[in-house]
Amino acid sequence: MNSADDLGTASEDPSGREVQCWHTDIYQQQSGTWRAVWSQATELRPRAG
């Protein structure tokens, strides 16, 4: 298995609001092809201050 992280990707939440997200994906090679077997996006929120 391989994993990949991607910081700062713009995505839309279900309401259509654009958010910045940290994505983590896990890939597994199946029958010679790499496939995503798990994926999570975590919203990045501005620091309070």
C-alpha cells in the first residue's frame, strides 16, 4: 500500500461553500492497477487570533 497527502486543496462542502482541505489517501495495487482504498479530507480552518 502507498499513501499520499495533499495540503491545501480547494473543495466544496455539501452546501457548495468552498473550503481548504488536507487530503490523505491510501492506495493499494490490485491486479496491476493502483486504486484508492481509503480517502479522508479534513477542513483547514483559519487560526484564531
